[in-house]
Amino acid sequence: MMNYTIFSFILIMWILIIIGGGFLVVLTSMISLEGYVKIGFLELYYASIAKAVIAIILIIIWIYILTKIKNWIFYKKIKT
Amino acid sequence: MFDLIVPAILVSIVSFFSVYAITPFLIHALEKRNLTVKDYHRKGGDMIPRPGGPSILIGIIASEVTLFAFFPTTAIITIIVTTSLAFVVGIIDDRKALGGWFKPIALAASAIPIILLGSYDTNLAFPLFGSFKIPALYLALIIFIIPITGNTINSIDVLNGVVSGFMAIASFSLSASLFVMQNYEIAIASLPLGFVSLAFYKYHKFPSRIFPGDSGALTLGAMYGVIAILGHVEIVAAIALLPAVMNSFLFLSSVKRIVEHRQIKNPTIVTSDFKLMATEDKDAPITLLRLILATGPMTEKQIVSVIFKMAFFSALLAIITAFMMGIKI
């Protein structure tokens, strides 16, 4: 029974990676600093920093959700 | 197609048989120098030679040099250099146990040749949704990937045959994914990783005749990370490693700091009939092994079988993901 919960946890991790990746691509594709920063390479790097911030926030959310799911799935076993 | 099949077969043969042939000599040499460690899970606590990293590295270099004769690309040089540097980090740790932060930092440094040789693309590809370009961030990602894959693989080196068998399954699924994504040259360059792991598994499986040590595990992990970067299959590679990722995640979320596994309490104990069972010590970290044993005591072979089933499951998910890479919604 326990092994099935571990398999389901792996499956949930996979689904979260797919969904998280989708969010990342969709959100970062919206970022464009055209018109705000005039110098070519700086525009590229500011956009990159903005994407990095979004990526880090999404990773934190991903870890938070995974921790909650972990506690929910393995709650009884971890307690014992 | 013929010009791809010949090198693919050749590197597979070279990588498998070089490790298969060299490892018995390495076992003999290590025993002669008394470089052995106790296998606490085995009846009688036999002394097992360690590290097996040198034979793993020789197998990788021999096969990649063979491949270089067919495809003289910087990608192959990158694989050889980065993997060799990771081996050096591992062998230092094998000889002299260093602090918890040494390996991540030293492995990060071993990723520098990937940047210097320019063997990367700044796009991070995701299934179904396409990719996004992160020029500056990707450089940081490269520095992180090698320590993560190296240490993740090293963290599952807990039982006889686990790390070599797990790596064989994960790397063959990565090779299959690269073929699915039509990245043939990197797919062929990744084949030695699977065959080296498979050949080493022959000596590492229960009852082990040799342990890979940090030099073996970090070499395998670093090469896996380099293949992921060169083949632009970072996400697929992460999915194939999910049981190991889960182990690291559970460990870090219970320990809450980066620490050497030697410095923490063992999450398992050995019963009188040499089965393993989860410890009742609440301060011991939660690991994949501890969760598997939550159902009750198991033999080492039974646990390894469960871990391999998880590895096959993740390998299947990785190949499905590779197919999904070709679909855009």
C-alpha cells in the first residue's frame, strides 16, 4: 500500500513539472521591456532577470505545494 | 542512418566491455591496498573494495574518445572534461571525507568547461508549452545542474546495486528520449552512460563485490547532467530521476540544511535476520528508503527491486514527456 503512495507521489511531481513549466513559458512570454529600456543588451538582461524572478517564485510555489502534498500523503507514516 | 548505427554499436561495446574487463582488476588492486569498507547490511559485515569510480571513468573516456573519431565535436570534449573533473571531486571525497558544502561547490566548478566551451543553448524546453529563452539565467542554471545531478545520484547510493542499476535505467530512458527528439549525436554520446552503469551493476548488485564510492556516483551524476544540458533535455532528464529527486526532497525537507549523509542519523536499522527496517528515531531524516520500509522490514534485494520499479516508472514518464515535447498547445 505504501509503495502505491510513493508511485502516486512521483506521478504528482511529474504533473506539477508539466503544469509549472506551462506557467513559466506562458508568463515569461508576456515579458517584454521594449520601449522601457533602450540599450539593446541591457534590455535582454533586464528581461532575463524578470524571468528569473518569476521562475524563482514559481519554484518556491512548486516546493510549497509539493511539501503540502507530501505531508498529506505520508502524514500517518511520517508521524509514526 | 548507417553512419549513426556503426558508432552507436561501437561505443556501446567499448563502454560495456571496458568496465566489465577492468573492474575485476580494480577489485583486486583495491583489496591489495586494503581500500575496503564494511557492508553493514550484510551477514558477517564483509569488507568491500571501494571506490569503483576509476573503472567507470575509464569506460566513459574510452567510449567517448572512440565516438570522437566519428564525430569530432566540442560536445564530446565537454562530456569528457566535465565528467573527469567530477571524478576528481569524488576521488578526493573518497580519500578524505570533506564537509557538506565541498561537493556542491567543487562540482559547480567542474561545470565551468561547459560554459567555456560554449556547449549549451539558452532555451529551456518544456513539454506542450514550448520553450523560453533565458540568456543570463541559463549560465547560472548550468552551474547548478551538475552539483544537483551529482549529489542526487550520490544520495541514492545506499544499498548494493542501487546507484548503478538506477543510472542504467535512467540513462537508457534519456538516450531513448534523445532519439525520440531526433537529437541523434547526443543520444549516441549518452549511450556509454547506460552501458557503463550496466557493466558496473554486474559487480555492484547484491552481494556487491565493489562499491562505486563518491568518485563513481559523482562521475555518473555529472555525465548525466552534461548530457541533459548538451541535449537540451533538462526537464526530461529531471523526470527520469524523479525517485532520486524525491529522495533528496524528502531528505532536505526533514533535515532542512545541506549536510553530508555521514553526519546524520541512519534512517534504517538492521534486524537480527539481516532485514532492514525503518528506525523509530524521530530525529532521523525521512528518506525514500525509510518510506519504502514503512510497510515493514524487507531484505536488501526486495528494497532494490522496489526502487528499480520506481526507476522504470519514471523512465516511462520521461519517454512520454519526450513525445510531448513535439506537441504544442
